[in-house]
Amino acid sequence: VSTMETWDEASRYMWDMVQDKCVATDEIRALVSEITEGIDDEADKIKAIHYWILENVRYLGIAMDRGVFLEPHTAQYTLENEYGICRDKAVLMIAMLDEIGVPSWMVAINPSHVTDTEIPTLYFEHAIVAIEGPDGDYLYLDPTLEESREVFAGYAGDRKVLLVVEQGDDLRTVPHVPASANAGRI
């Protein structure tokens, strides 16, 4: 059961909750400048930001605030508190990536179960970040995988995701990533 008629509507609904949280403050701007100082390559700047978040902002798998379900905290709040749930860390990453000129978007995903494509809903377990790749496709980053040094979320391969954008978006399928090329390999 859902009150949403389309995935576009779900995407826009989530956008309304997220877009004003992804704003870089002076403190975030200074931090990004410090983290990326002396780095010229965009991919290396993305890695530097990704690793900084992994190493300095703890991931909580559960919200500690009353009333927090889908709506994340602001990027500044997460930076100041040095912890956050997946949506909080995604918002911080989006704000930081914007400071180096890399457009990025929050993405809703269900890592542990198959998303029912016929019923548009806000029932997603996790939030990650998408950036546009060199071929125009999206690349997915997960700023919560603190034990991994891989930048792109290989586990997302073959999963349905919802890109959270102002104009709305339909469900997308993340391209397959073989186990030999992702953090799922042993």
C-alpha cells in the first residue's frame, strides 16, 4: 500500500526533505579546501573527501532523534556532531562534493531486500550518493562503509535505486558489478 502514485512523486517528496540540508557552510568550505589542498585530479579529490568522511564521521545505523525517519540533518549538524545515519552522511558528502564542483545526489536503496517496482513507496533502508561518471552513467558512493577503502559501492549492482532529484525520477537499476571488482569479494 502506498499513497504515492509514481516513483517521480516519491523522488520529488524526498528531494523536498533533502535539498536544503546539503548546503556548505564556511566551516565545510574550509574543511574541503584543507582536505583537497594540493590535489589537482577530480577523482583524487572525490577519494579524499570520501575517505575523510569515512574516517571522521561515525555511522550510526539508527537515528537517535525523536521524529527523524526520512529527513536528514543538515551537513553542518553532521559535521559538528561527527556522527550520523546514512542520510546524514550522504548530505554531508553532497555538500562537500559540491564545493569541488562535482554535482551529486542522494540515492535511496534497499541493500537487504528486493524493491517492489510496482508500488511507489518511501520504504528504503539506506541512502547513498550518486555522481555522474565519465560515460554519463551514475557512479554510486557509500559514505557509511567505514571498513572499506573502495570508493564506489559495488554491492549496489543489480539493485533498484531512486535518485532524489527536484524534477523526480523513476526507479533505476544499478549496473552489475562483478564480485571480483567490489568490496563483496573475499
